[in-house]
Amino acid sequence: MATDLRSAVDLEVPTAVAVRGLDKSFGAQHVLRGVDLGIAPGEFVALLGRSGSGKSTLLRVLAGLDTDFDGEAAVPRRRAVAFQDARLLPWKRVLDNVLLGQRGRAARAKGLETLDEVGLADKAKAWPHTLSGGEGQRAALARALVREPELLLLDEPFGALDALTRLKMHALLRKLTAVHRPSVLLVTHDVEEAIVLADRVLVLTEGRISLDARVELPEQRPRRSPEFADLRDRLLGELGVGESER
Amino acid sequence: MTSIPIKNIGQIDFRAVAARLRLDRLRILIGPVALLALWQIGSATGLVPEQTLAAPSTVIAAGADLIEAGRLQEHLLVSLGRAATGLALGVTLGAVLAVVAGLFRLGEDFIDGPMQILRAIPALALVPLAIVWFGIGEEVKVFLVVFATAFPVYVNTHAAIRGLDPRFAELARTVELGRFALVRKVILPGALPGFFTGLRFATAISWLVLVVSEQINATSGIGYLMTQARSFAQTDVIVVGLVVYGLLGLVSDRIVRLVEGRVLPWRRTFAAQ
């Protein structure tokens, strides 16, 4: 019944993520109903959905946090996850949090380098509770990136941040993914965030992928362009937001 | 437009001056000093008879005499030794049992139930049984301290391990932390604050148990000194013993807090915010 996560290498497919007929239930509640999903290496995919649509469940399956499901799912060996809460261990300094699960002498230097990349070089020795919300998420991103993931799973990582900080984090994430080129699955409920960041936007409705749209916009993604507005309206419509509510 | 001064310009701000001189800290002494003065006056006027309660001045003199004769130090050392031995054994036992019960399901089944039942027994109720087992030597006192201190450490440490945020365990899985690393880097450090709460309870309880067991059957220790003074109705010596017990309790609590601050720096800065 339940299928284990298998390495993409086993399937000999060029995709980083290959999901076929993924089914997941919690008791009587059928959360995912035959999801098919492929993510190419280096591709940035945003997954939109209303609360309870199953988007976080899908991410948790790909993260290996939920192994009790039906169907097939293949993901790369090296994965990293960032959650909505920074989830830093309060009793470890920022650098040691970044290095959690890393071994060897070279790890430390690499941890510092990654902290520098996210703009937290001066906070390496700080305690997590002294960080602001944005800094905490930067540290969580550093912890994910230091693992050099082939697949980066982001579960509403900016959901708890204020609007200004969120914009800065968008720019940072774009910069980082351009350098590291992991495949990314970003779960979010923010339509504009999805359009600004992703190469492809999916909408999950009642456990099925109901819309799969490639973002054909110039690199800078001007929010005022008609193409941006068109795509936003399409996605909001798919999410069940009426025209008067937009 | 009228403006209201939020601070009287030109006036001396006594609070600010006092704060700068750290006089604020002395304010907590006002109550105790007044009480001591009342007590001294009561004794001098005969309102408080000597055989009921010795005057503060008499108590100080008695304390000085005891120190000069070396008796106070001698008995204090004995009491300290008993408390330290009992506390060390009891705390170790409580912590080890808590970790085993917290980490292993089998440990939980075998340890937690009995511990929850045993902890309902007041340690001092074990005095008769302890005397039957160990006679009236050193072992009784140490045993009682061990028994009484193991429980607060066990209960608080165990609760801390069980109550650890499951999201941290989930995080550990995403960074592929091994089982050993999970225990060493996540579970044990996360349970330390609970352990220290237990340790502070245990330290306070160790004196309580020692006071009683030293007064029941002993030939040395602060409790013995007080019992002996009782037979001669020396209220001054009894009060000296009370003061020593009080100081021991205060000092040991401060030491535990100091160690706690050193071991848990991430908490110290948290409290200082």
C-alpha cells in the first residue's frame, strides 16, 4: 500500500521530483487525491491553495516527514526544508543552528560563508531569541542552503513576516536560488509572491492540481504589467476569490 | 497650545539619584531591620521573656561563642557533608531515571509508574523504616535526603523531556540528525531548564529533611546542636541554629541559580531582556 520515497536516480528520469497518483488520507479525510507532479532540476515551482487544500501535506510527503501515503513519489537525496517558523533551537547559537546535522571541519567555514550569503555574518554568535522575524528566517534559509540541497522545500516561509520584510526576503530568495540552482517547491497562499518568485505556479484544489501555469514574465516581474495582472486574476479566480474581492 | 511638563524641570529627581547610588537595593532591608529593632526592644523591656525567645544581641553573642569554641563550624561541616552527599546521589538518581524513562518506551513503562506512586510518600514518613534498615548512623540521614531529592529532579526533568516541542524533532529529521545527535543536541539541552527547576526544589528539600532527621537521632550536625540546646532551654543557641539553616537555604539557592545562569546562557539573556 504505502510506497516509500525513492531516489530519483532509481527511476532514471531527468526530473528532480516525480510524483504519480499520490493519495493521502487522514482517517476519513481524503487530503490528496491522485496528485501528479514533476519538477525539473533548477525549476522554481510555487504551490498555491486555500487552507486545507493539502498543499502542506504534499510538501511534507516530499520532505520525507510523512511516509504513509499511496502512489509514487521520487525526490533527490539531498533535500532541505524551511518552515513558516524559523524553528531555530533556542539553546544553540545561530551558527550552530545552521550547522545542525553537518559534520566535519570544513562545515564551519561553509556555515559562516552561507550566513554571509544571507546577510547574517555578524549574527553567527547571537542567540536565536535576539533575532528579528526576518533574521530568523534568513538563518533558517542558511541552515537549508548549507546542505547544498537539490530540492529546497519551503512551507510558507515568509507567512509570518511583515510586508516590507517579506519583499526583502523575496529578493534574497531570488538571488540565492539563482546562485545555488536547487529545484524549489514553495508552498504559499500569497498569489503575488508566487508570481514574483516562481517559474511555474500550481493551484491545488481539494487534493488535486487544478491549474498549472508557466510564468512568462520578464526577469524583473513588474507588478503593474498587464501580464502580471492577468496571471494574478487567473490564479485568484482558481482559488475561488470573486472579482469584487480582489 | 499648552504643553504639560512630563518631568519637573529644575527639581531634584530623588528616585534617579537613589538609583544611581543603588540605594534602591537597600530598601528591602527596611522591613527586616524594623522587625529586629522591635524584637530587641521587646526583649529589653521584658515583653519577650528570655526563656521564650532570646534577644537578638544575645543570639549574636551566643553565635560568636559557638564559633570561638569551634562547635558551630564542626557541626556545620557535618550537616553540609550530609546534604551534599545526599543531594549529589539523589539528583543523579533522579536525572538518570528521568532520562531513561523519557527516552525509552520500556523505561517509561518500568520507571514512571513506580516513581509517580512513590513520590506520593512524604520522605519523612520513611524515618521509622530507615532506622530499622540503617540504625541511627550517617546512612539514615543521607538516605532520607537521597529519597526526598530524587523526586523533584525526576518529575521536572521527565516532564521537560516529554514536553519538548515536537517541531524540533521534525526539524531534526529534515537535517538528518542521527538518534544519538538528536539526544545530545536537542533533547538533553532542551530538558536542562526543567532539570534546574527540579534541582532548586531538591536543594530546598534537602535542608528540610536534614533538619528533621538531625533532630530525631544524631550526635552531630546543626540539628543536633539545636536539640542539645533545647534540653538546657538555651533559646539563643536554638535561634543561632535557625539562622544558620536559613542562611544555608539562601546561599545554596543562590549557588544553584548562579550555576543555572552559567549553564543556560541562552536563558539568562532571555530573562535580562
